[in-house]
Amino acid sequence: MAFSTIFGAWIAAFLTLGILSYLYRDNPFYKIAEHVFVGVSAAYWAATFYWTQIYPNLFGRLFPKDGPLAFIAEVDFNHDFNILYLFPLLLGIMMLLSIFRQFNWMARWGIAYTVGIAAGLKAYGYLSSNVLSQISASAVDIFGGTLPIFSMSGDSVFNNIVILVGTISALMYFYFSREQTGSYGKFTRLGIYFLMISFGASFGFAVMGRISLLIGRFNDLILFSSPDYNYGTYWMMLFIVVILGFWSFQNPEKKEG
């Protein structure tokens, strides 16, 4: 096996075990893995965003082939020259000037424009995809007579009644102009149950996804412990345990109180 592959496996094992070492306590190995993860992620997304968005969509329209600014640079993505793209270029430069204290006020213009545009687009997107679609989905058929009484999946009279009652009771729980007592309070308490079931299902789905990632990391650690990778997992584990034990002896954890 190539040396680069084995070396990469050892680094992956070290970083994975470094993150897992936080289960013991905050330590230098965890900080190293955390900083490497954040730094590599930021650099990766910055490079990806530049070469997939800024370079073809911004520079490709300011410096196209046979354009009036082609004498400065040529970016051939079959785009036509558009002078309006000088505006986002200027805003981007103003945002970068925030690293200089005397020019950081310029970044406010770019940030304000970005936040305003993003808020408008997100508001429209969420209104269309979440609010309107959920209102449409909650308009269910109950008394049509063509649906089965009960079905484990798909439309049925029972499922549609659950959707209707859950939607109304959950919405009524957030109606605070009336005291939630008596029959009204019992109905809103039913809405709480629906909300908790929904939150629990969402949380369980998120945890399930994280557990699948954890299983993937364990599979890699088992793979890297094989002779093909020169027992990389074992060596990295021994290294971390020894250094962490020495570090813990030199830096005992302070007890509160």
C-alpha cells in the first residue's frame, strides 16, 4: 500500500481519537483536532465557493472573452459582459476591508445588503415551502367517503383526523389571549403532546444521523488497525493515552468548590 495512503489513515485515526478524547476532559489533542477541523473546513468551503461561484459568476461576467475588460484578464465561461457586476465586486471588497480598523465601517454596507437580500429571499422561500405547503397539506379530506377508515401509511380517515386535531390543538396552544383552563386547557394540552412527539421524532432523526456518522468512524478505526495500515489505530491510541496521561499528571483537574 502506498505511503501516502497509510500516512493519511494514521492522521485520520489521530484526529478521530483526538476528538473522542474529549470524553475524558478538555485536552490539547482535542484542541488540535478541533482547530484542524475548523481550519480545513473553512479553507475548503472558501476555495469551493470561490471556484464554483465567484470565479465563474462574478469574474466570468466582468472579464469575459472578447469583453471590454479582457485586457486585464480573460475568464471564459461563455458569459456576456455585464457592468452591473461591479456592484457586488465593490461590496465584497468593502466587506474584506473590515480587517482594517480605519475602514471597517465600509463593511456595514456589504453586510447590510447581504443580510437584507438573504432575509427577503429566505422569507419568500420559507413562506412558499413551509407555511403555504403545510397549510395545503393540513387541508385534508375526512368525509369524502373514498378513503379507508384506517391505514398504517398513506391517507385514511383516522390519519387525517389526527392531522386535523394535532394542527388545531398545537396552534391553539400558542393563543395566549385566553387562559388555558377547563376544556380549552385540556385541548391545548393535547397540542403540547403533539408538539413533544414532533420534537422527539426530529431529535431522534438527528441523533440517528449522528450515530451513523459515529459508526462510520468506528469502522474506519477498525480498518486502520489492520496490518495493511501498520496498526495505525493502535499506535495512535497508545500515543494519545501515554501523552494524555503525562499531561494529566502535570495538569491535575481542579475540583469545583
